[in-house]
Amino acid sequence: SLVEFFGTLSREWALECMKDLLLANLRGNLQIIVQVAKEYSEQLGVDGCIKIFEQFRSYEGLYFFLGSYLSSSEDPEIHFKYIEAAAKTGQIKEVERVTRESNFYDAEKTKNFLMEAKLPDARPLINVCDRFGFVPDLTHYLYTNNMLRYIEGYVQKVNPGNAPLVVGQLLDDECPEDFIKGLILSVRSLL
């Protein structure tokens, strides 16, 4: 089979074959390439495989390839690349899960990526910012992107103890007083 054939090749030649297969038919050959990459990643190098998927902008391939490494890896780059690939392939629930459960991604880099990605669901960003102390950044982002219901949800359900940080940022952002008053009243009994 093609998989056995790759096992006998040199690392560089195998990587070139992967590139050629992706060039010839990205969609049609993606499954076999992901299988090959998983099976021979020790010989081919995880970084080399990642670079090939990125070169072809195959975030789907990257998502499936890295998904098999996530639970056994403590490498922040693998965790970040997985979050990125999941976001770019629309796997928002997976992005939310990993940002909530993983202890190995670079928080600042992930926060910046999620802010740039402007996902329709802010829960992954909320996870990162709440876990790693970026609450003012989160509040500013949510306010300037008119995601006020997420601000309310954050202080009412996720972390009422951070309401003073949220209110402080909203004041800095010159948020209307009525919204701030309503927010304070909604969490008063929770504090």
C-alpha cells in the first residue's frame, strides 16, 4: 500500500511525495495524507507535517492530524495550531473545549488569534481571558464588537467576582451608564 511505501522512503522524499499528492488532488488525497502523516510522524517529524498542511492551507488536514496528538502533547505550539485549525474549519465547539480544558496553549497568542478571528461565538475567547487574567481585554473586545449579551453572560454566569474589572473597562470605554447600572444590578445578588 501507499502507507507502507512511505515507510521505506527518506524523510525529505516522503515529505515531497505528500506535497505532490496534495498538489495533485488536495480533497481526494487528504485522508491518505493525514493517515500517512499520523503513522509516520516520528520519522517525518511533526513540524514537517504541520508545515506541509499549512503550505497548502489545509486546515482540515491540520485539524485531523493534530487531533491525534493533542491528548499526549504538552507542546504549546501543537495546542495553538490545533485551536487555529479547529477555528478555521468551523469546529467552534472543539475550540471552546480545548480553550477550557488545555493547560498547554500560549494564552496571549491564543487570545490575539481569537480576537482577530472574530468567531460568532465568544465562549472560546471568554475561556482564555477568564483563565489567564485578560478580563479588561475581553470586556473591551466584547463591547467594541457589540457583543453585550456575552458581557452579561460572563458576569452573571461565568465569573461574577470579576464584575468590578468589567465595569472598570466599560467606564474606560465610555459605555452608556444604563447598561453599566443594569449589569451591576444583575450581579449584585451573586456577589
